[in-house]
Amino acid sequence: MLGLPDSISVALFDLDGVLTETAVLHRKAWKKAFDAYLATLVGGADFVEFTDQDYLDFVDGRPRDDGVRAFLASRGIVDVDAETVDRIGSGKNDMFLVSLAEDGGQAYPGSVRYLNAARDAGLRIAVVTSSKNGAAVLDAADLSKFVEVRVDGLDIVSKGLNGKPAPDSYLLGAELMGVEPAAAAVFEDAISGVQAGSAGKFGYVVGIDRVGGGQAAAMTAAGADIVVNDLDELLPA
């Protein structure tokens, strides 16, 4: 009924890009933050802006500081001090929160349909996100009512967990829901998140391809059991 194996009793959803459209707000905020920083290092014809592909390859799904370091390393900028990493990440977060307040955290209609069907079928629901704004986004999108457990970026920091693509945050989500990984499905739109689901040996890994352009193939290579464009594709017609 839900497009999952019968052995699955818990759904562990990533948030931005899976349940809500806020991944777009994150990407735009990251671009402003990184372009501003890069402009201080190089100028003129040497300036190469932060791209959508950079977001997918180095930032999407990762904890904030990990994403900063990964992207900068891709540009050959290494040994960046913690203060600079924090300044870039905090500046991005400030811009994201302004956008969230102005535009709201809209949920994908297909995701809402799937959440309702999952709740009606007795599938237990948790959210596992690297964002430190998980609670605010869930509330803005009116999705908190579906969620039994939330693991977010604040938990990752406070508990010293490794961020995605390590499976730590998803393993914590399964633990808090009282199930083994084999009884839980992971729903992800980021390659790093799919890798985390695969590394944690979860019972099923669903990739959600919102961008196209080879993303589905990359998700399958990263360990997704199935890739869909929207969650309601898993529901019966």
C-alpha cells in the first residue's frame, strides 16, 4: 500500500527537499553566503560562482560546518579556521531564516498525501535532518502533527554524531523509535543521505529526485532501492 516491504514499520524522512520545498531556500542562501566569501578571495574573471551542482555535490544533506568545509575544499581552499567556517554558515542560516519567515515552509502536496496515508496505515513517522531549523520548518509547513520523533542538526552537534553520509543520525532516529535499522525505511533527496541509509543497512532506502539530470542514476549508485520524483508515486493509483 505504501510502496515499502512488509517488514518496514518506521519511516525516517529527511526534511528539506523530501517533505518541504525549503531546499530551494537553503540553496539560494548558500549561494549568497559562498559567493560573498569567494568574492573576498578572488575578483574579476577569476571569480567562479557557487552553482546548483556545487550544492548537490558538497552541501546538500550535510551538517552546516561539514558542507562549508567540503565546498571550500572543492575549490582548493583548505585549512580554513573554525571562525571563518562558522561565519559563513551562520550568515547562510540568517538568510535562510529571513526567507523562511517571508516565504513560509511549504510542504510538497505529494508528501502530505503520503504522510496521511502512512499515518492511516499505522506506519510510524520520524524526521531526520541535518538542519538546525528542523522544528521551525516542520511548524511552518504544518507537519509537526505527523512526527513522533525528530533528530536534527542540534542533536548531531550535542551528541557528537558524524553527519551524513555517515549513518549516525538515522541510526539515532531508529533507536529513538525503538526499532532495528532493518525495520526502518529512509527517505532522502540528497546523495549523502542515500549513502547514509545504505551504510546504516536500513531495510529500504527511497531516493526522491527533485532535480533530474542524472540524479536518479546517482541515487541508485549510492544505494537507493527505488527512486521516485514525488512521494505519492509510492501510493496505489
